[in-house]
Amino acid sequence: MTDTPEISETLVARPFARGLLSALTSILGAALFATFVGLGALAHDAGFSMGWTIASTALVWAAPAQIVLISSLHAGASVFEAAVAVTLSAIRLLPMVVALLPMMRMPKTTLRDLALPAHFTAVTFWVESFRLLAEVPREQRITFANGLGLGFVMLSMVATGVGFVLAGQLPSLFAAGVLSLTPLVFLLSTLDNGKSFVDRMGLGLGLVLFPLISTYVHTGFDILVSGLVAGTITYGIHRWRVRR
């Protein structure tokens, strides 16, 4: 006996609704909302329109990349130069995409099926997907991820509009402060999710190395260099412990 079209549509919509609800009730979603309030205020002060700012949230969908976009255009860069800068800032997300999409793929999955999850893959989406996807049947994971990503984007678009409207009433210190909420929550979430010695050592070593490298080395890529050095050292120590 085959399912009726109505039942099939219900089965597809259920994981999508679960993903959407997960985004709207996530603590990371609350931190994301606060971050994009600050971003909306920043765009207002830089002279961009509300429609343009909300559209950038939907299309760029990464607060650091949007800050690069807004700052570069406000400083007088051309659209091409701003696009290159945003693209370079987004390269950091490529390893997240590579790590996450295999969790959703099945033998018959096409690249078109993975287009939306790839677009939604920013740090918030990546952290929550790794936490939640293990509990979702593999055949439902893409649908669930699309609901999760859309929920985060919708929250961010609403928050961007709220921040834009409140820009004249928000103290500049508050607007700057909320932009730091999301990285802080990511740090605490990573610490909580890192159960193994390797996870905690890599994180701790990175936190120690970053202020030293940014103060004394001035590479221009201090976070990247700190992570690379900390990860390499941690991997070496892990291999040494395994061989003992």
C-alpha cells in the first residue's frame, strides 16, 4: 500500500517544521538575533537603506561578511572590490561545508539538493547541525537542515530590521557589544561540546596563542595563524600520546 500525496507531503514537512522550530528556540538563535540588531544599527549609521540591509542578511547570511561588505562600501570601495573582500572572508566557511554536507548525503543525493544547506552553512548553523542532525534519520536531514537554516535567516532578517529602526536610539557601545555576543556564545558552545582531550587542548592553546600572535607578530591573519599553529601542535601531541 502506497502513501497518498497528502501523507507524503506531511512526512516531508514534519522534519522541515522540526528544523524551523529548533532554530526559533535555540539559545544560539537568541544570540544571533542580538548580533543582527547591532548589524542593522551599523548599516543605518553607514547610510544604507533598510531594504538593502535586510536583503544583504538574506543573501550574504554571515555577520562578519556583512560587516566587511558594509564597511568596504561605506569607505568608498567599488562593488567589485567589496565582492572580492566578502568572498575572501567567506572562505573560512568552506571547511565547515566540507565537514557538514557528508552528514546529509545519501547515494541518490544531488548537488542541487545540497545547495540550500551549503548556503545556510555559517557558524551558528554548523554548530547546531552537528548537535542535532545525529538525532534525525538520514533521509530527513536535508529537509531538517533547510528548516533550521531558514529559521536562522528569518530571525536574522527580523533582527536586522529591528536594529535598523532602533539605530537612532541605541547607544553606539550597545550596538558594538551585541556584535560580540555571537562569537562569545560560539566559544562557550565549543567548550561545552568539546569532550575529548584533543578538543579542549586545541581550544585552550588557541586562546593562549591568539593574544601573543596578535600582539607580537602582526601577521594580518592572526586568528588563522593562531588556529593553524594550535591545531598543528595539538595534533602532534595527540599522535604522540596514541603511539605511547
